[in-house]
Amino acid sequence: MWRKGSSEGSDRFEYLQTLVTEFQDTDSDEAKEQVLANLANFAYDPNNMEYLRELQVTDLFLDMLTEENENFVEFGMGGLCNLSMEPQCRDIILQNSGISLVTNCLSSQREETILSAITTLMNLITPSSCMLRFSLSESPRLRNLAAVFLQDCCTKEQVARAEHQMKGQQTAVGIPLPKD
């Protein structure tokens, strides 16, 4: 485990800080996409969590979920997905309207964004009746992940209630299935 006082740890922090600064300073969408993708990948490593929290990367990812640029949304959602497993980051997401922002990503046309949103909701332990709709998807990836969510995060009563509410419906209002 790297410590802030160590040379390796401070090098890592400085590198992550450079990425965040580059994102803030550049006007190039392509450069911002590349930085977001890198930050999302770094969010996968538990050794980076303290640094990413200090640099407020969780807030940056949350901000990306309302952007029009679909790549910003996808990389932001992917980064949040990686961060949502860590308790302090999970708290930051929950305290900053993260459930609502993540749920809105379920209407994305991009399967990767939806997969990250479902996984993030699973990590935040928030049962969602719209998972039932995704469990009916033609996409095996969406169908399987939604089924795991329903099994692991919802009671049988919650699933039964959602099934009753959806009776006769194939889709949830306002959440189109992604195009193949």
C-alpha cells in the first residue's frame, strides 16, 4: 500500500493531480475524454482512492453524468462504478444526489453506460424496479447483470411488487432499451 509520505505515493498523487488539472485547463473534448478514461481506470485501483478523494474526482465524475457528450457520461459513469465500491466514495456519491444522476444514466443508448449504472446501483445497495425491465433485455449482458441485481439487492416481495406494476408492459416509461 502506498503512503502519501513515500516517494512512489507522492509521485502517484502528483500524476493524478496533473490529470485533474489537465482536464480543468483544456478546451479539447478529445483531451478531456482521454483524461476521464484514464481517471476512470485509476479509480479501479484501491491504492488511488485516498488521492482521488482528495482531488475530488468523485465530484468530477458526478458532474460528467449531466453532460451532452456521451463519452463524458460513459467515462464518468465508469469511474463512479469503480469508486462506488469504496465506502467513503460511496458516501460522497450518496450525499451528492448520485442515485438520481446514476438512475438517469439507465436511459442511455450506450450499453457500457447502462452496465456501469446498474453495477453502481448494486454497489450503492439501492433496489430499483427498473432492473426488472432490464432483466427482460435481449442483451445477455444487460439481462444477466440486472438478474444479479434483482437477486442480490431486492427481496422477493420487492420483485413481486415490481412485476405486478409492470404487468402488460415491456418497457419503463422514459427509459428506452439501448440499440444493438
